[in-house]
Amino acid sequence: MFFKKKPKVEAPIDDIGDDDFQEEVLKGHGITVVDFWAPWCGPCRMMAPILNNIAIEFAGRGVRVVKVNTDLAQETALQFEIRSIPTLIFFKDGEPLFQFAGLVPKKVLDRELNTLLGEATA
């Protein structure tokens, strides 16, 4: 018996920095989840597949996921007082609503996004 390998779906996640944060997030519409991370951070690497799934599952529902490398976007990290990574900040129509620091389970992210979207959670 042969199994076809499913084609890999590319997560619609943009990497942004100091130069485009305002345009991409603060002037944005809908819900944007901003992942403040760094490539040397173990928990950040563990968070990446969770955010990839979130980006794919919620893409058609008005939710964007963007990543900000704190090593490269130090002004933005300072502006939002990022003290530990990973830190996720949830924005709605350019306004920060709340944040999580550390590794966050997918179930928690699903619940929070469904709440923001006004949908019932299971």
C-alpha cells in the first residue's frame, strides 16, 4: 500500500521589522498576532509550528500572524517593552489588546482567537 504525501502548506506568516511595523500592524485591520522572537531562543522555535498552524487555520477569518525578530527590530521590541521571548501580542485594528509571554499551547490560542472573533469555543 502506498500513501501519497500531503503537499506542505506554506503558512501565511510575514517577517516584519522596525521599518514596516507601523504600516503592517498599527495601521492594520482585523486581528494580528505578533510573535516577538529570536532565532537562538529554544521556546521560540517550539512556538513556530503552533503559530504556523494558527496562521493557516485562521487566515480566511481575518487573522494575521507576523513575526518580529527582536535581534533585528530592537526599536519595536523596546516600544512594546518586550522583556522575554517568545512574547505574543494580540492586536485588533492596530490596537494592542493583550499579550502572552512564554510558550503558549495551541488550545489557548484557539480559544482566545475564537473569543476575539465572537465565535463559540468548543
